[in-house]
Amino acid sequence: MTAPASRRKGKSAAETGPEAHDLASRPKDFLTKGEVRALLAAAKDGRHGARDHLLLTMIFQHALRAIEACRLRVDQVDLEAARVWVERVKGGQSTHQPLTGDEVRMIRAYLRDRKFDTPWLFAGERGDQLSRHAVQYIVRQAATRAELSAHPHTLRHSCGYYLAERGTEFRTMQDYMGHKNPRHTAHYTRISGRKFVGLFK
């Protein structure tokens, strides 16, 4: 007899997902600050440069998963207050996050210039919700132009690494990344070289 799904042995999808693996035990899966700048610049050269540049910027600066970026709605963005409601998946912690001045200006210009009315912040040519595969394609194309290897989750990892390198307080970092389990946040503090600075002074 087949055991009920809840009693079957083996790890759940959440336990075997990208964040469950120790980043220190596998090849580098994040971009440096300079590489992120190069990737974002390359995104401007695509067919939908304004949208794609904003998309990659927000994935990086808000540590978004591809599906979280796809599901962002215009009504989750408050340009007057300069903040965005980030709704996490996988049981993550959803939060309001601040928007930078550059993000606010990019969002205003993008929404002003697009030719359709849709609830989705990031949409296709007909106003339909951008798919996860489309986001993956956009990142892959920008990475090719920048001569880098990257996918959407690379940008999420890069945000975590960037926060760790800045010396961001652990709990703040955990909340910003939306991690329910602090072990996931610890991956980034473990691979950051900041803690070793000054050891040989």
C-alpha cells in the first residue's frame, strides 16, 4: 500500500529548493556589484529596454523570485510613499520595502509610456501577466549581452550577498529577504568576506 503523501519519506520542495542548499558548498551563484551593474545596463538594450531594466533592478534590489516579480501588481506600488509591497511565496515573510529615487523615476516613466491598461506591473506586449519563463528569458538575454552567466535567482542571491557585504544586521537581512528560516539568511553571512577584513592588520 502506498503511504499517504504526508507520511512519505523524503524532503519537501521547500527543503530541496534553491535556498535549502548551502551556498558555500557549490560554485559561486551570485554576481558582484560590478557584474550586477553590467547586467542591468545590458537589460536596457533589449526590445523592451525600459521594462526589462526596471524588472532586473527590482528583482535585485528587492530579492525577488521570478514568480514574485511576475505577480507584482501596480496597486502594490505606492510612488508617493516610495514603497512597494513584496508578497513572498514559499511561506516567506511579506513586507513593505522602500523604493529608491531611481526606482520611482523608472516606474513612473515605464507606466506613463506603456500603451495598455493592466493590473500587472510587468506585462507582455498585450498587457498580459509576464510569465516566469519570460522573466528567465529576459535575464538570460541580458546576461548573454553582458557576457555573464545568470538567471533570476542569481539576482536574488546577489542581493543577499550585497546585504551581507554591507554588514546589514542579521534580523533586518532575514526580514528583507523574506526568510522564515534564519538558516537561509546565514548562507549569505557565511560566504561574505566582510567578517575577515582586518584579520592581518
